[in-house]
Amino acid sequence: MVAHIRSLILGFTAGVLVAAILIQQLLSLPLSDPIVQYTKDPLELNTPPLPRPALDDMASSLRSSLQIAQRALLRGRYKSAHSAHSPLQSIAPSSTRKPLTSLSSSNTFSTSVPRMASKKSLIDAAKERRSIYELNKNSPIPDSKIVDIVKTAADYVPSAFNSQSTRLVTLLGKEHEVFWDQVLDVLKPIVPEEKWADSKGRLEGFRAAYGTVLFFTDPEPVDNLRKNIPSYAHHFGDWAEQSNAMHQYFLWVALEAEGLGANLQHYNPLVDQKTQEHYKIPLEWKLRAQLVFGGRAGELPAPKDKLPVEKKVFVHGANL
Ligand SMILES: Cc1cc2nc3c(=O)[nH]c(=O)nc-3n(C[C@H](O)[C@H](O)[C@H](O)COP(=O)(O)O)c2cc1C
């Protein structure tokens, strides 16, 4: 009897010990390893994972459960902050408007593979993206991260027949200022004198930002498609524009997601030649847009007018 009880106690103790070792191993897993690896270079997302045992799976499912819980919590917070307003009517009701700087410090969304405490959904980033004109030179992320995001757009945004006709030129530091000086030089002789003060102020505002992405379309792949698939020839121009615009939107939202602000400009074609010569960009590329970005200064923009959603969205066959 005594021997029986002793073996029961021994078995129980051994079980507790094994469980304790497993829990300790699980807790001591460097949860941030894969995150650091991806944060360094999102383009390495396809790097084969480190060969690690099933504990990795356990850790990652633990991590995703926590992320799901955190997102649910954040959603709850978002809803309660906006409970009086449908998000379709108002992005940022004035009663809840915050200075942009405070938004960026609490702006936890990141295009990096998310850390648990730094995740905002794509939907939330899309809702929070606005045209931000008051920008400064304080970037919450390093240049390497900005360049990675631009490369991600180039590699992952789709294009018709995978033609990849969009070209992205990223201007940072002095080169960003050179571009806006060029726009100023080009505009000065053609803007009426009485309007010059306004135009100049606007351009100086863009120059005061952190950087600019120039969006070009390379006509060569588009022309090749026209030649190779003549039955669709009339579509390829539109599709190249659409793909270029997808790059614009991707970057606009991705930079917003990282806590930057941005606005979209169109000083093409006035500035094209000067810019393309200066940056040694092939002259046949067509400049389509300029995305100015930087640290957010000033207040959040006022909520924008929205057509009732019923006028824009039509649903058939859904189980609502
Ligand atoms: C295709 C397109 C072209 C735009 N062109 C300009 C532009 O040349 N200058 C500008 O200041 N804003 C431009 N905008 C910004 C829009 O005016 C702005 O997105 C719109 O009023 C909605 O405001 P929001 O960006 O704050 O949501 C453009 C936006 C889009 C989508």
C-alpha cells in the first residue's frame, strides 16, 4: 500500500517536473527572432525558416492568439471612441480629434511583421490614411525601412500580365529638397504674380517634408504587351495607370501605417524633363504622381464629406 502511494507520488512529481521544463522552454523562446529577421528586410519574407522544433509552432500559435485578443481589444477601443459616428460618415469626429503628433506616438500599426504591441489592421490603416499637408523632417522610421517599403511595393503590387511597368524613385534628405526646388524654379515663371505667394508657400510646405516618392510608368513593357497581345492592346494604357495608382495607394497607406503622413501631388508634366535629367532617369519614362511624406505636424484634418455608402456600394446575394 505504502509502496503504491510512493509510486503515485513519484509519478506525479515527475509529471510536474516535465511540465515545468516544457513551460520554461516555451517561455524562454526568443519570440522576437523571426520578427527581427523580417523587420531587417521585408523582402526576405521568403527566407526559409530556421529549422526549429514543434515548440516554434506552439509559440507562434500562442503569439497569434495574443494578437487576436489584442486586436479585439483595440477594435473595442476604436468602436467606443467612435460609437456616436458610423465610420462611414466620419473618420475623425472633431470631439475625438487629437493632434497628429499624439496619433503617431500611439500609432501602433506597422508594415513590419507585427510585434504583439505594434499591430494595426490594414482596414484601420486605410481608414486613418488622409492627405496630410503639414509635414516635417521627423521620420519615425529609418531611411532603410522607407526604402524597404518602396521595394515591397515594387515587388508585390500587381500589374496587368505581370508587366511591372511602374518605376519608383525615392528622394530623401537633400535630394528631396532639390526636387521641390526644381518644381519652384519651373513654376515661378508661369504662375501669375498675385498667386505666387500661395504657390510658393505650398511648395515650401512640401520641401519641409521628409521625402518624396516619384511614380513613373516605363512605356516599354506596356508597348511590348500591345504588340504581343493585340486583342487587348487598347486596355494596356489604362491597366498600366491602374497598376501605377495601386503602387501610390499601397505606399500612402504603408507610410501612414508606420506613423508618417503623406499627400499626393501632380506637378508632372511641368517638372518632368528637369527632374529626369537631374536624377538621370530615362526620358521615356512618364512621371505620373509624387507622394510627399514626412513626420506629421499640426492637427488631424477635419472629417471629409462622404456620399452615403448606399450610393457607392451595391451588394447582391450576401447573407447579411
Ligand atoms: C488620384 C488622386 C489624385 C489626387 N491629386 C491630388 C493633387 O494633385 N493635389 C493634392 O493636394 N491632392 C490630391 N489628391 C488628394 C485628394 O484631394 C484627397 O485624397 C481627397 O480629397 C480625400 O481626402 P483624404 O486624402 O484626406 O482622404 C489626389 C487624390 C487622388 C486619389
